[in-house]
Amino acid sequence: MTGIPFLLVFVLAIVVMIWLISKAKIHPFLSILLVSMVLGLIGGIPFVDQTAADGTKVSGIASVIGQGFSGTFTSIGIVIIFGALIGSLLEKTGGALKLSDMVVRLVGEKKPELAMELMGWVVSIPVFCDSGFVILNPIRSALVRRTRTSSVAMTLCLSIGLYTSHVFIPPTPGPIAAANTLGVGENILLVMGFGALVSIPALIGAYFFAKYMGKKEKAADDELLEGATVQTYEELVASYGKLPSGWMSLAPIVVPILLMALSNVASILKWTGPLRTAFAFLGTPIVALAVGVLFGIALLLSRSDMSRLYEITNETLKTVGPILFITAAGGVLGKVIASTSLVSFIKANASVFQSVGIFFPFILAAILKTAQGSSTVAITTTAGILAPLLPALGFVTAPQAALVVMAIGAGAMTVSHANDSYFWVVTNFGEMTPEQGYKTQTMATLVAGLCSMAGVFLLSLFL
């Protein structure tokens, strides 16, 4: 099946998947795999591997599912494990509590949600939002405990802060690839400036939405706090004996971020030689987070508590196991969709959207994002489709092309749901159910995407 009928089937499949998870209470792992398999078969993926008449190999449904599952593990599996282990080490040593105290001192106890949002926005400029959320989640959790603020509000603020810079500001891969594809790669500072401007309405809209949802929804750690006796900060500190220093607490988080940032800088500036190789190696997310783990272990060592390392590691692996498998199932859905005719159908009918101007890149990226889950894939695919169409759409100058990059980024935020690994990272680490995830994370990305697109539209009036 192809064309509009398959597009309708895809929409129905997403609805069925949401119903299976939220209403029928079937585990997300099974629900996503079931919908993926049925959608793939309807979309024309063969039952078994085949060889086409021209000699090309066509993967069967089992192979496609295997590729999607293993591909997700390859890309973020170890990153999630290492990031969670850093979080556990910070939590058990009191480092997370120390960091939360530093953040509260910086912005005041009345604005912890804003602190998390801005922290996420800065961190995600050099770091993928999945990794950033896992890295910063211990601070979020400690701040929830420290300030007794809504866990849901804090989760959403952190999530959207990370997500906003992830889709708008180089050197994250999506926007920098789109800038190069659309001919403004040499004007990267212009793209970064536009990204910072467009981030403002997204952050503001998401902030107020998060505050609103924090009053309506309760995560698991909210409910625990409601039934707990209020503990003063001094009592909390006393339970750890003595908190580690600020620098020791920052190192497991800041060092990986700096390593990844330096790798991106070296790539942008086209450095060569041993220095470039060293930065490329150390800036790989797996290696950078491994270095963070070492600093976390050093934190444990400084407290003469190395005997707990095995126990902490074991507990962490038990915690991240379900997250890994659900995330991998989301990768399967994305791979299945990419193996059908849906993306090619959208490309073939791109002319239908040309009449809507600056909203065309937004709509196209939003469709691709919602369809296959990855914001980076949505950004790069949309940029590839639009590259030959920019003159026809009336975008001929560098600022106009940079604005198209922003419109694509806004679309690539809209929306995050079950086929997006980030959705499962946020809901699981934020201790929310999938149904709560649709009400909070999915809707927050819709609000942020629409607010940022409003900013893009206003900018377009002056260019």
C-alpha cells in the first residue's frame, strides 16, 4: 500500500498504539513492536528477505525490526547506561544534592523550574538531548526534593530546555547539517543567533505550560514526597555525613559536556592532526560519558566508599533495563516507517505545500518528525527536500535561508511521542506513565514547536 491510503493507515496505527499503551494497558515494548510489524507489512515490507530483479537486496520485516532494535542500542544504549550510572554515583555520594544547592543559590528557591530549563538549554548546545537529560536528571531529582517543586513541571522544563537548543543551535548535528545543505554553512554564527532568538518564545511557552501541568499531574516521586515527612536541608545534608565539594560534584557532568563541545568545535574549525583525532575520540558521547563515570567513581573514592560501586552499578542496570528496551522498540517503529513508502510519498508531493511559504518547512518537518521519531532525521531530510526548492519558495538570501533552518527546527520539535527515544527517556527518568507522557511531554513539544514557529513567522516579516 502506498500514497494517501497508507498515510491514513499510518495515522490509524499511531492512534491504535496510543490506545494499546494508555487504555488497554499493554506494555509499551509489546505495543510498539506489534504496531510496527503490522504497519510494516501493510506498507509493503516483505515477510522475508528478498532479492529484487535489479539485484538489490530487500530486507524482510524481521530484518527491519532487528536493524531498528540494534541501531537504537548502537546509538544511545551505552550512553543511557553511562549517564544513569553518573546520576546514581552523584545521588549516592551527595553530589546531586550539592549541585541542586548551587543552582538554588544562583536563581533562588522560587524559580527552580526556570533554572532547570536554562540549564538544559545551555547543556544541549553541544550534547544530544537524550544524553543531556540523563546527565542532568540527578540535579532535577535533587532539586525536586530540595525545593518540593512539582516533579512534572521540573521534568518538562528540563526536557524542553534541552530540546530547544537541540533543534535550533549548532553545533548540534541537525541544525548544522541543515545549514550546510541549505547553503548557509559558512554563516554559522547567523544560524546560531537566529537559533537563540527563536528559542525565546519556545522556552517561555514551555515554561508556563510546565507550571500549569505541574498542578494537574503527579509523577511517582511527587506522590512519594506527598506522603513523606518534610525534611530540612540541614537534615538532608546530615544524612550524607558531609557533602562533596562543588568542583568534585560538577566534574562528572561538566567534563563530558566540555569534551563533546571541544570535539564539535574541532570539527567546525576543521582542525587536523593528532589534536583533532584526540578531540574526536574523547568527544564521542560514549567515551565522554565514560570519562564522566570515572570522575563519579573518583567522587565515591574520595568518600572512602568504593565497596558500594558494585551495588550502585547493579542497581543502575536494573533501573535502565526497561528504558533501554522501550527506547529500542521506538527505534524499530522509526526504522519500519523509513523502510516503507511514506517518506518518498511526502517528498513526491512536496509541491502541494509550496504555497504556504515559511510554514511549508515547518509542516514538512513536523510530518516527518511525527512519522519517524527522530528530530535529527526530520531536520536533515526536510533540508534535503527543500534545498532545490528555496528559490521557488522565495528564500534567496542568507538570512532567509537561515530562517528556513529555524522553521525546520520548529517542525522537528512537533511532536515527540512513542516512536521517539527522547519521549521514553523523559517519561521513564521523570517517573511518569506513558499516558502521562502524552499529556505532558507530547503536548509540551507541541506548545514549544508552535511558539517557536510564531517567532520564526515574526522574524520572516522583517527579512
